[in-house]
Amino acid sequence: MGVGIGDLRGCRVSLREPDLNQRNTSVTPWSPRTLHERPRTVTQPMSGNAKKSMSIKHHGSCLCGGIRFTITGTLEPIQVCHCAQCRQAQGGPVATNIPVDVSALAYERGEELLQHYESSPGKIRAFCKVCGSPVFSKRDSLPGVVRIRAGLLQEPVKAQLAFHAFTGSKASWWPITRGLPEYPEWAPTPPKPIS
Ligand SMILES: [Zn+2]
Ligand SMILES: [Zn+2]
């Protein structure tokens, strides 16, 4: 992918690496032995939902404002990941991720400030090298898609939560608001938008 790898000192790679980029894909069933490797998927064309409303623009930035970007089109539902890696990467109980096709993502400034860290083989987490804001993650096995961190987007954000994933390894001190699908590990199927 030609991406750089960040400073590995002090970073710990956990055994499991979730990948919630299952949008618009067909997925083979998960099994614990396959958690290191992304299950074989066949990427399908973007849905009509993803294609519509291409005139909508969402704006986002990191904390220092050095990185600014826009996302064109309707946002996918927000995926909440409770895994240990996401907790460490965010410094909080969860990561809130929106899958975005790179064709819909444009940088207004600061793309050169992105620092890449390979948190597990083929999995890149990108953050601002100035302020440390997590910006997105991506996988070699799913080219063309980044998962933007929802907290970077300017309010209001119309996208709603899709599901909780990796609740089996969630922070013991963080309650989960009920009413959404919960998965102890991977989300088994592509999420359906909540309308
Ligand atoms: Zn920044
Ligand atoms: Zn995670």
C-alpha cells in the first residue's frame, strides 16, 4: 500500500485485530482462528444509499486543525468497536468508525501531517503527527476504504450508530446503551442503515 509505519516503540500489538469494514461485502462466517486474517470477501459495488446525495458534504478536522477533510455523500452508520486495540488507540472506551470510500474523501489541508502506524499486519491506523488525533484506519485487504473516526466530524452528524462490536473485550468500566446489535467479536454481516 506504500504507507509508512509509525514509531513502534512502546506500542503493543494485541492478538486480535477486528476489522469492521464489512460494509457492502459478503462475508464468510467468522471463526476464532481466522481473526488474524480478514475473511475472504468479495467487494460489491457501492449501494444506492452510498451513491445518493453526492451533493452532501461533511467536514472534519483533527484537534489542532492541521488536517481538514471533506466527505462527499451520505455517511454510513457509525460502527462502535470496543476492542482493546481501539481503546488504546483512542484513549477511551470505544472507537467510533465510519467506513468511507476514499473516492469520497478529500483533504483540504494537512494530508502530509498524517502519521501511519501499523497496529497489526496490514492494518494501518492514521493519526495527526501534531496533535495525535486518530483520523482513520484502513486495511490492505480492503483497499479503497478508510474508517474515519466519527468524533472528527463537525456537528451535527446525521449518521446513527449501527452496532457494538467486540463487546466481549470491552472496558469493564463502560456500560453499553442497549437497543443496538451487540457482537462479542466481529459484526457478522454488513450493517443495515438505521432509518
Ligand atoms: Zn492535528
Ligand atoms: Zn477495534
